[in-house]
Amino acid sequence: MLTAQQQVFLQAIEDLELQQVKHLLAEGLNPNFIDFEKGPAVSVWSDGLFKWWEEICEAYESGQALSAEQKQD
């Protein structure tokens, strides 16, 4: 069972809330834990990165590349 802080950390990773992730790590949260459904925190991060990359590739392949503003998000 994850602590509330660990749950918030995983949610912040999934929501790409960089400030929240930095804040939790600065508070001393140890990111070396495993969620039994999602795996280690680094796996949650890499799954999100892969999903983001797929969206970029699909947009490019369909001729709807992202605007500069969308890239910033």
C-alpha cells in the first residue's frame, strides 16, 4: 500500500506536474517504491513519455504537426 505522498507523486508524474514532482522530491520523498499496479515510479514516467511520443508521431504522420504553443505544453 502506498502512502498518500507516494500516491500524489505518481499522480503528479502522470499529470506532468513538474513543480509538484520537484516539491515532493525536495521534501525528501524517496522515489524508489513500487506501485503493484503501475510498477516503479520510473516506469510510470517512461510510460507517460512513450504515450507523449506516440501522440507526436501520430500528429506528424497525419499532417497535423503540433504548433509552437502545443509543443510548449
